[in-house]
Amino acid sequence: MTGPVVVFVLLATAVSTAEVGGPAGSQTVGYYATAGECQTDLLRLLKTADRSRVRLDCQPIRISE
């Protein structure tokens, strides 16, 4: 039996409601097998993202069997 599997998720999170006047929320951009893959996509997206409206972040998550 193996332990939990860790994958990385790239999240796009809206800035707080006070800053944009609407509901804050987050959306999954993608899932990645390694932190490096997630960071590569994060850097690519940061080139065009409006950072005043959205925050992008890679997070590890555990997947149980």
C-alpha cells in the first residue's frame, strides 16, 4: 500500500471584495505532477495577468487512495 500522492494546483484567486466591489472567489487553472511544472505555468500566466484583480499561486494538495 502506498501513501498519499501530492500534486500541485495552480489557483487564480480574485482580490478581496473591498478592492473590486464584487464577490471574491478562486478557480483552478490546472493540476501538475511537479512543483516545477506548476511554477513554469505560473510564470507564463503572470506575464499577462492583471495582478490588481487576480492573484495566482501554486499549492500542493494531497490525494488519498
